[in-house]
Amino acid sequence: MRTTLQGTTIVLGVTGSIAAYKAGTLARLLVKEEARVRVVLTKAGARFVTAHTFAPLAGGRVYDEMFEEPPPSRPVHLDIPDGADAVLVAPASADFIGRLAAGLGDDLLASVCLAAVCPLLIAPAMHHQMWANRIVQHNVARLVSFGVRVVGPARGELAGRDQGQGRMSEPEDIVAALRTVIVGEQTA
């Protein structure tokens, strides 16, 4: 039985949240477990971290454009999740959660999530007032009803020195949750 992520392919989506800085550590931990990592960086995510952060950690290309020039023979949003063992969005902003819950494929990461046939996990990260908002909670519940797994968020210090639930789970905890999902899928 598998106990590590060795030999798996993980799509790591990074959205616009101050917690995006933790995604670099997350990518490093996934690679340390010998997973292949495909990073998809949203435009909002790139406001916090850059593709240069992830390319050396993930060992290659960082995807950030839905429409490439010249156009590839197969749409990139179908190619990225092809053969993946899981798609993990960490951090998952309130905006991204809402768009995904509505089934919108208006950027590369959302389209990748909609095209994926593997487990989808999100690690929410936002201010505690946003996390507690009924609309956000409705969107999260909707995603859960579709089979999306939610990791966190944790309680702790947030941006602006506020305290509350909304902090992205620690990268080690996210990797452990991902490992549990993948091992569970393969033994089911």
C-alpha cells in the first residue's frame, strides 16, 4: 500500500491570497515526496508570488495562460490535469471558491478544475470575516456536495494581525490530507 506520494502527479493551483507564499513550501514538500508537480498560477496569485518561485521547486514549467501562442494541438486546460492523481488548490481564495462553485471556467485554473477527473482538494485562505460569510460557506458546501475535499482553514494569526479561522492550513497538513485522499482512492 502506498504511504507516500512517490510517482504521483499533482496539479498545484495557486490563487490570489497572502497565503500564496506557503505554496512554495507546499511544492517543495510534494517534490520531496517524489511527486511530479504541475503548477498553475492565476493572475491574482501572481500578484503575491511569481512563476520564478515555482519553476525550480516544481522542476519545470509553470502554467499561467489559458491561450498560448502558437496554440497547442490540445487545449492546455485539458492537458494539465490529464493523468493527474489530484488537483490541489492552495491557497483557495474566496473569489476562486465562488467561481468554481458556480461552475465558471473563466481562467486556466478554474478550467483545469472543471476538466479534472481526479480528486479535487482546496485549502481555503482568507480573512476570518470572509470565511464566516454565509455566501462563502454556501459556496464551500456546494463544492463539498460535488465531492471536493476541503483542507482547513486553520485558526490563527491572519494578515493585518487579526486572529481567527481563515488561515491556510500548514503545508505539512495539506500534504498529509492529500496523501490520505490518494491512498484512499487507490485502495478503494
